[in-house]
Amino acid sequence: VAAFGTIGSGAWYKDTGTSAGNIITGGTLDLTIDDNNGATVPMKMSADKLAPGEYRGAGVVTIKNIGNLPGKLSVNVLNIKNNENGVSAPEIAAGESPNNIVGDLGPMLSVIVKQNFAPYDSFQYMTGLSDGATLSTSTMTGSPQPILQPGESMQFQLNTQWNPTDHDNLAQGDSVNFDLQFVLDQIH
């Protein structure tokens, strides 16, 4: 009877080992624009005295991934604001109200973002810079969405084009302000 009582006590061989000091760290996506790191950097695109039908280079930016994960790059045009800057006689002759306060230039323009220079690796036309609109691209025309590896940088040429219409006189002296947002998304 005593022998059977020992079997039921549950004493079995046992050994343990411990893996100590384990750590898991999240990766980083972090981009710079012309070596500026932060939410907002100085203006990078400017074109003055643009005429209907004109295509003009308006700036260059270098985007760099200073994080430790690769990311897909896209571009957004945000906070679009068309400014009238006063109504001129040619604008009134074209049908503009003398009391107009919203400019007409933005909807006539395209913003073109070109990766690198000739030959262009990829490019994106974004049109319709209307007040309050957001223009966005998830891919660059002509190639897959650019991928920035950790430590890699890409140069982009910023251009603008005035697409001529029958109503170009409405935009004389007008201007459009906007923000260019470069976005680096984790690769899934």
C-alpha cells in the first residue's frame, strides 16, 4: 500500500533554464527634406510671373530616409489657397467680378514632381489646385512607388505648368499658396 502512495504524489524529474535580458525595439521611419528634420521646412517651390502655356522648374528637394526601415514615398499637395491680389481691368473684361476675393490661377496649374533628373525615373502630375482641395499620389507615373532604404536619399525636381484655357485672363496677377507634403510609409 505504501508503494502505491508514492506513485500518486507527482514527483517527476524537472529542470529549468532562463533566457535573460530579452528586448524588442520598434523600427523607425524618419525623413528629412534638404537635411531639415521636422514637421515643417522652408519653402522649396517658387515660380514668379508665370504665363499661360509656360512650363517651368520651380525648385529641387532631396528627400532622405534617416530611419532604420525602408519606406514607400508619396507626395501630397495640401492647404491650397488661391489669392486674387486685386482685380485688374483685363480680368474684369474677361468676366471677373470687381469684388472677387478668390484667385483663379490654381485650377489652371499642374504641379509636377519628378524623381531625379534626365532621364527622369518617375514623375507625377497633380492638377486642380482649388481652394481646400488635397491632391495626393500613391504611385509615381511610369514606375512603382519610390522606395527609400535606410540611409538612402532621392532628389526630386519640382515643376509647374500653366495649362492654357479660354479663361486665362481671369488669373492675371493671381497667386496660389500650398504645402508639399512628402510621406514615407512602412512597406507591408
